[in-house]
Amino acid sequence: MCLSIPGKVIKIEVDFAEVSVGGTIVKVGTQMVDDVKVGDYVLVHAGFALQKIDEKEALETLQLFREMSDD
């Protein structure tokens, strides 16, 4: 089973992006996702952006992760 985590793209550098994941900045490959822009939310797994997702879905997912970690 794989787990991907939503992150917000804050900077683009050719085939890589800096993505904020829970406040931590990670560098991820963007080769598998078309037309990534600053401000987009992407699902991150194993150092790669797998797909873009809308902001509402990303924020809901991040909230669920926070709730799970509070238990």
C-alpha cells in the first residue's frame, strides 16, 4: 500500500518543485505531472508529484492527517 501526501507547490525549477508538506519544504520531481504551477496542490510520494489535486481536497486530507495524529 502506498501513501501520498498533499503539498502546495511554492517554487518550480525545470523538472523539480519545492513543495510545502505540513510546513516542511521538500524537493520533488514533477516529471509525471503536466502543467504544474506555483500555488497548485500535488500528491507527493517517494520524492515525486504523482498528480494535481484541488485545494479543497488537499486541505481536507491534511486535516484528516492532523486528526489521526492527535489520537
